[in-house]
Amino acid sequence: MLEQASYCFLFSTPTMLRKYGFHIVLSGDLYMKCDQVKHAIRTYRSALSVFKGTTWNHISDHVHFHIGKWYAFLGMSDEGIKHLLEVLACGHQSKATQELFLREFFRIIEETGKTFEVMRLQLPVINFPLMKVVFEDHRTYASPTAASAKESLWQSLEEDIIPSHSVMKTNWLESQPKILPKKYKESNVCVAGEAIKVDISLKNPLQIPISISNVSLICKHSAEYDDTESDANGHLIDYQNNKELRTAVSVSGDFSLETSLFTLSEVDISMRGGETILVQLTVTPKIEGSLKIIGVRWKLSGSVVGVCNFHSDIVRKKVAKGKRKLKQSVKDNLQFLVIKSLPRLEGVIHDLPTTVCAGDLRRLTLELRNPSKISVKNLKMRISHPRFLNVAAQEVKNSEFPSCLEKQASSSQSCSQVDDAKATNSVFVFPETVASSWEAPLRWPLWFRAAASGSISLYITIYYEMEDGSSVITYRTLRMHYNLEVLPSLEVSFQTSRSPSRLQQFLVRMDVINKTASQSFQVHQLSCVGDQWELALLQPIDSVMPLKFLMAGQALSYFFKLKNHRTRGSTEDDISSLATSGRADVSLLDSDSTGLFDASIPPLNLFHHQERVHQERHKQGHGSTVDFILISKSWSDSSAGLPRTTEVLSHHTCHCRIASNSPIWWLMDGPRSVSHDFAAAAFCEINLSMTIYNNSEDAVSVRISTFDSTPSVNPGASGSGDEVGWHHTSNPSEAKVTSPDVTGTRIGKALPTESVSPFIWSGSSSTRVNLEPLTSVEVPLQISVFSPGTFDLSNYSLHWNLVPPSGNEGGRENDSRVSSGTCKGHSYHVTVLQKE
């Protein structure tokens, strides 16, 4: 009656499909209670069409599960397994229901005593968008992290070292149109004996754990190119009986991982509920020919073999209905042309730390191995960050670090310059005598310095060519990638000011702060760049740091005297060179100058050049800049009784300006105290001299203007606020008068009403001199004093103008520096006493 009622709902107008499905399922339950299994299956199968394509997942699972169970009861295990496969990936069901479905499925499999191979088994689920294929043609990788880096990054790094004809090619086949058939244009190139890696993302949709074993790729290899694809239904073609294809694919679980054509990897995994695992599978072709990766196979709980066809599933997901099929990318193209075996270099950098303090200086070793018996030639290397990594000389390999950086007593060399072209190019060409062969590895020393704190990625590419040039690929590149974390160590800052009493002499303050949480540092030495500098401490080192160590969180200040010996005729190259004279190196441990590091030799000069380029500032103003290198040591004690380790750190501060925006320096000189009998003579003449130094690379014209009264600093202030420095003091009863100077500025000098100014400038009120670059001139001056007192002789100014070279009057249009200016006078005090 229930079945008849369901048909009434089916043929009613309008059709009541939900009621039809509900009553037809109820009728199946009654048939089963009456042991009418076939009728129960018939009615349940009729209900499937109602629930197909709907969101009624729980009802659909109930119908499929019971149909499969009843088929197995009748001995039709194949049909039963087919329906139970529909409910295996039931992530929406409860954990108990999932266990029931899976237990019944394995029970039916066990009763058959067979191993079934199932297309698109849903346990586990394969995430096709996350699938990645990694293979090596002319590009080889030293590590998985190097293979995962962006291709555009490697191309920019290799554009100066690989042949230009293949820079714009997507693969090597495009450069061989006459040698290779057109069919191969859609293939990727791989090398016999080198593995092709496929990363596959597997997800367990259930809440219960599952066991997956014998996970491996399904591949086809043939000596001739073949375009055989899967059929329209997406089922895997049985290649076992097609001997012409020479494939290693088989069915019913009889699969050989070792064949005469290629070798496959195999993985066993256990997946927790809801877990996603990334599995890397490999296939290694052994001989030349055509290789196609067809799919992946696995065994679920040792009972069921699952098979997934990549070509049918990927195409189905990537091509929408009614749209034209797009060309597959290299990542999705699973067809390869296998060429003959080639040399493949293996590279590693020994002792490269993963975590290091900023400024850490080390010597590393690059090791290259060639397992092939074919030699390689024309080795080149390029490093992405020469500020962190530099190539050392081969002879450094046998020296002891860091003692090899110390100054040698017998050294008499002059300033060591860094070749700007070589340092900027950053391409190192290995000597021909060290061409890597299969007999012995090549070891080459490298210099490493943690230049800046943060997460740093180092990219190194090594280019090499084959001795045997008969292959399609004539050269290859080895790509290396390293990640490291640089932690803060010492924060160093400098302040410079011109000495008020010495020309071309400066005072330098260095502030050092230990930014670490628990590490101590020993501040070893401070060096200046350039032989024109002379550096000296202003106070004994024991009074600055008596403990010899800078503890965590501690800050110290050092004060130095810096003298400039630069003269006309010295070049900018001399300035940027590192000093070897010893005058610019100061020990910060003790007064003994032994044991200092030589800042003029590699690696300190190499890394300093990189720091100068990195810290380069837009040139503004005039005058010199100075570079400082602070060298320190980090000491750590081992808790296991091992010897104490010492690490060398270098901190580079470049382009510290030691002059103002004015190109001229000057210094007033003369007597500071004079005695004169004003009763005998009405005034006293004092002779002075002003030394002016041109610190720029251009000629300068300077005009000295003197005023008989001190110019006002703040014209808007009161009379007392306008008085500058030492001045004549009058009695309170005397009136104060103010008068404008020639420029209209208020003069705040307190003057007696019945007397003249206490002093005046004698001689010309304006003097002009011309100075060549890096030269000085002495200008005589004179004042006349009319009364005793202490006077500030700062009431003068210097007006300067840059003089362009002859024939280059318009060459300063693009110069950002100021070409003229005015400098106010420095304070200079003279005391005049009444002679008894």
C-alpha cells in the first residue's frame, strides 16, 4: 500500500516528489521486514533519483548505505561496494555514523577476499589546486626552499650570467626548433636520473583516523612521444596489455616500483580526523624518451586500492562548461621530455647560522660536488645580498679566524681600495683551474656579516657549463636559498662638532647601547676610514669602562678627538679608502695598540664598501664626511664545560657630516688680555688674525664684513635682550641709546650718552679673499679700544660664494648644494685692563 501511495504522489498534479520519496523508502523498509530483499532494493533505488542533486545528504547516505548492505547480503558484493563508496566521505555525519559506514565497507571487502581498485576513491580527498610539480631542467635546486621561491626572483638574479638568447624562452625546447619535433613543444624537459617531485595535498574528511599506505605515482614512459589520454569518462586506460607503450602501470594492486624505465617513491601515512597532509612523491626516469605522470594510487587500510587520474580531474576543474580549454601552465603540464644524463652540481654552505646577532662577522665554506663523471667549466656565482655575503680569497681557507684579521707588524701597505665595478657587479667568476670534476669537491671560503636585524633571505645562483656540449642543455644553474634571523646587538650613534680652538679638529661622541637581553659584548676598537684622519681618546679608557664588558641593557659614551690631515691634492678615492697608517685606529680595551684588527683588508673593507653604498645619502652642503667602524666581540660560556667561544662583530656608520652647510671654516687668533694706559693714549690698537680654510672641492670667494657694534640677535626683543655676549656696562644713571646699523637692525649696545663706542674695527670694513679647494689663507684684522673692559668680537660676518671652474659657468644648474651664504662671527673675547 505504501508503494502504491508513493506512485499516487508521483503522478499527481503537481508532482509531490518529497512525499513520493518518503513513502517509497517506507515501503522498502516494510519489504525488508518481510524478507523481500530484492523488492526493498528496488524501492530504495527508485528513491535515489529523488535525492540526487539535492542537499538532503543524510537521507541520501541512508539509502546508499542500506542498498549496499542488502546487495552484499544477496552475494552481489561488487554492487554493494559501489553504493557504499558513495557514503565513505561523509564528513557531515556524526563520528559514530562514520565508524558504522566504514566498518560495514571493510567487512564486505574482507568477505570477498579480493583487492579492489577504485577510481576516485574519496578517502582521502585530493586538493588539486594545491598540487605542485617540481622538476629540474637547466634550473637545479639545492633545497626545497630554493624550489619554492618565485621564478621571477631567480630570473632577475641570473640575467647577467646566463646566455641572453634563452632569457625570454619558457623552456629549452623553444631554442631548438629544427632539432626537436613540434609535439615536444608542449612538454617540459627533465634529465634522466633526476627525480621529478609532485606535491599532493591529502585531506581526511572524516572525524575518525584512517591509514593510507603505498602512496605512489602512476606514470607512463615510452621511447616515442605519445598523445594517449584518458577516455571521455575519466576512467584510467588499462595500459598493461599495450606493450608498445612500455608502461609500468598495472591493475589489481600488482604494481612495480622498480622498472627498467623509471623508479617511483612510495609513502605510508596515518591521518587523524580532519587532518590535511602534504605528501611529496617522486618519479625518476632512467632512460631517454617521453614520460607522462598520469595519476596517483594508494591503498586504504590495506584493503582497497584508490586511483586518481590527474588529467581528467584537473581538466574538469580548470575548464568551465561551454568555455574554450586553456593552455596548461608548466605547473600543471605533467608530460616530460627525458634527455640524457647531465652533470648536476650539489652545493651547500657550511656553518651558516639560522639565528645570529647584528654585525656578526664569520668565515663560511661553500662546498660544490659533482656526482657525474662529466666535468663542468666556466663556473660563475652571484649573490643576492653582497651586503651580507661576499666571496673570499682562496688562500683565506687555511688561515685561522679571527686572528687573520689582526694587523701585522711587518705590514707596510698603503690604503686598500675596493674596486667599485667589481663590488657593484657582484658576479664572481671561479678560476679555470678549479673547474669542478667528479673526483673531489670544490671548497671556497665566503665572508658573512649580519648587516641588519630582521628576517633575511639569501639567494645564491651558480652557473656552469658542460664539458660535453652535445646535449640540448648546454649549461645549468644551481639555485641556493637560506633564511636567517638577525637579532639586535649593539646600537651605535655618533655626534661630531668642530673644535672651537683648533682648525680642522673635531670632537666626536660615540654612544653605544647593548640591545640584547642577556648577552655581553667587549668593545674592541674604533676605526676611521681614510688615512687623512687621526683619532684619539679624550680620557683614559679605564675611566670609561672599568669592567671591560658592556652588559645587557647597558649604555656607554666615548669621547674622541678627530683631526683632519686632508690637504690639496688628495683625491676622493683616498678619502673612501680604509686607513692602514694606524692613526685612525683606537683600542677601546687598553692603551696598548697591539691586537687591533686591520680595517683595510677583507672582509672589513668589502663590507664597508657595501655599507657606504647602502647608507649613501643625497649630497647636500659642503665639507667632509667621515666613516666609523666599531669592532666588538661577543663572549659566551658553555654550561657543559666546553671552551669559551668568541664572535667578532663590526658596526659601520657611514657619511657622518663633520661640517656645516658652509664650505669654509675660520678661526680668530690674537691676544686674549691687553694692558693699556688710557690716560697716556686715548685708544689701544690690538692686532688680530683670521685663518679661513676652504673645505670644499670648489674655489670659494669670501668677503669679511665688520660692524662697529654687535648686530642684534632678536630684533623684536627688549634692549637688554638684544645685548650679545660680553659688553660694556654703564652706571644705572646713564641713559641707554639705540641706533640702527647700516642694515636697519636695532643695536642693543648700552652706550654712555657722552662717549663713543667702546671699540671699533680699524682698517677696511670689508675684505675679500679667494681660496682654492682645500687651502687656507690668513687675513690680518685690527680693533681700536677706547676704554677698559671685556669685549666680544663677534660683530662680523663672512659672505661666501662658490666660484665655478672656468668654462663651466652653467654646470651648477643640476647641483643641489647652496652656492652662496652668510656666516655669523664666532665669539672671541678680549679683556683690556687699565695699566697702573
